[in-house]
Amino acid sequence: MGHQMFTYNEKTSEAIFAYCRKRLAMDPVPLDYGSLDPSALPDLAGLINPEGSNPEEILNLFTERLAEAVVSADSPGFLAFIPNAPTKNSLLFDMVVACSGLNGTSWLESAGAVLAENQALEFLSHRAGLPKGSGGAFVSGGSMGNLSGLTVGRDVGRTRRPNVAPHELRFAISSDAHSSIGKALHVIGIEPLLVPTNNHRFTRENLEAALAGDPRPDTVIGVVATSGTTNAGIIDDLEGLGNYAREHELWFHVDGAYGGAAIMSKTYQSALSGIRHADSFVVDPHKWLFAPLDCAALIYRDPTTARKIIAQQASYLDVLHPDDEHYEWNPSDFAFHLSRRPRGLPFWYSLVTNGVTAYETAVQAAIDLAQATEKMINEMEHVEMVRPASLSIVLYRRKGWGEKEYLSWSQKLLREQIAFVTPSKWEGESVARFAFLHPDTSEDLVREILESMRD
């Protein structure tokens, strides 16, 4: 008989399977509360002890006390930040991955999983217009994808600017770039050239003007554009910026962590066509492509260059890196990770089983709802749009309200289990914000939320 920790326990397994079945069967998924008050949570003191605790009792503690204090990001009423709405099939296959003990580090260890993940990456690459042969790996999120892609861009830029001191090199970004872009540049020792924009959209004209007025334009080695900002859904001038980068041998990185999923939408096909110029591109299936957390796709135009720069080397890893002629695909070679779960498999399974059309209609549903919401707001007297809806983001204001009123209203909505909507800031002003993602979020719910602001 094996070690007790590795022995199958049917009673515990059935209890956990029963809970999973209950969660999967929820339609719609409830919000749950999400308590900010530590005193309302259970005391966990003594649970970690030499003898261990009863598994069923601890499961009950989780399901009845801990899980109830977590807002369910896959609820149709979760309209804050960027929601997470995994399909039922992706959740089920995430259980398969967890129960299979898969290590998605290398081709040697997990060729079958890597093959399937690469099919999903190839699909995303093709939809984005990137050339055949593009590829990369699934990483934990957009922040990790941005850090890895910009690191490769930095090293490529150094070879292109050998006469510029490494600490003087810069990437051109806009002030609306995601916070992870600035943090990534800080980590890799690269300064940003912050480019002023017109109405928050980063364009080729903005870039050219900034470089024309800069004393050292030769120190700029790359450009970072966003295909859908998190706060407002704004799509940068991908075509113009991408063309400029190509013309001047600059690394072009596109952060599409949220909005890049609109490559599945006919509405935004032309606005996103400039992604085809990208040297590195990030899009998160765990956002608007309906995969479980944590799953982001990092794709390089030239994965061979990326691998040579970022792959880890060690004597015990030599077996993973035969000569290039016989090289097989190791996901660990394309980002700052080594050991990794094959986090792209649940997305792959959902995409294969649900079909491309289902994904297209689900993504489009959020875009259509944003447009319908803008029309709804324009017909009401107590609210007004802050700026036009873009992608699936709606920024609006309740006339006469400040931060205090927005926060009180937001907490009341959650307390009454109507919706989870949190305020944001726009040009220093507190405003309301919808982030639509779940295709089952209804216009009736949106109208109820807007009407609740009359009080």
C-alpha cells in the first residue's frame, strides 16, 4: 500500500465531484458576495496541524464559508474590471488537466499536450493575420506575456543599435498603455518614451511628432501599441504604428490581452488588421475567449529568434535542446517560465468542441450589448456617456455624482446580488464603467443597473 497522501479516497473524490457538478450546473452563476471585512470570514487557526483534518469537513468549510466570500467572475452580473467567463467544456477539461499530472514544459515530457496547444496558438496567429510559422506559448497572463515579448524586443534592439548604450535604449509607448508595460520596461532596464496622444489613441502621427521633437530618436528600438485598452477599449493606430515600425526596423509589440480577442468579431476586423505587423502579440483566452484562469497566448512573428534569446540553459536541460535540425517545440523556451501546466489545453478543447462560429457569436454579443447600452444611456436623463463605447467597454457618468456616491451604489448592487459594477477614473473624474464579456448578460440587467442610479 502506498503513502496515504497518494491513495485514492473515493468518499472525498465523490464529495468534490458533487461540488463540481453543482457549480457546473448553475445557470446563471450567482455573484456571491465577496466580503471586504476580515471579521466576517472564518477563523482558520489550527487547520494546518501535524495530524491533518477531515477532508469532507474542510471541503464544507470552503464551499459554505470561503467560496461564498468570493465574487464569481463567471457570473453574467460580473461587469467590473475584465470578467472571466470560461465555457463549461473548458472548465471540464481544466479538471482533466489537473487530474492528469501533465507538465507542459517541453516536447520531451508532453508532446501531445504541446501539439494541441500549438494548434490553438496557430489558430490565434492566423486570425490575427500573422504569417505562417508564427508561434510561442501560453503563459499565466498578459503581464507575463508583455514582459517576455518586450525582453526579446530589447535584445533584438540592442543588436540593431550597437552604438547606443544599453541603458539609453527606449520603447515608445502611450500613457494609456497597460500598467504592466511600464513595469516590464522597468524590470528589463528600458526607459519609456511617453508619447502624447489625441483623445487617448496612440497614432503614427503622434509617434512621428514625438520622435521629431526628441533629441535622441536613435535610442528608440521599439513601439508598444494596444488593441483595446482595459479602461476604455480604445484601439491604437495598429496599421500606422505597425507600418512605421517595419519601415524603421523597430520591434512592434501589440498588447491585446483584453481587446485582441476581437479578432473573432467582424465588427472590428479592419481596426485590428494591423496586428499582422506585430513582432510579438499577447491575447488572453482567460478574458474574452472564455477559458479558465490563468491563460494568455504569447505569439512571436519569429519564434526562432525569441527562443535563442529567452530559452533557459542548464546542463540538466541539454536533453531538451538538441541541435536546430532536430529541434522540437518547448513552451518553456518562449517566456519567463520553466515548469508549467499546459494551461492552453482547456481553451483548445473548448475551441475544438464548440467551434469557431460559437466563439464569433459569443464575442460579438458583448460588442452588440455595449452598443445597445450606449443607446440606452443616451435615452436617459440622469446618465450620460463619457466617450463612445468601444469594443465591449462602456464609460458613462451619473450626473452629479462623485466617488463617494459611486462606491456606495456599487456596494449596494453587490450586496443585493444584482451585479458587480465598480467605478473607474477618466481624466481624473470618477465615472461608472461596464466591462461586458459574458454572452448571457442581458439588456434587462443593464437597464436595471442604470435605473438603480436614479435614487
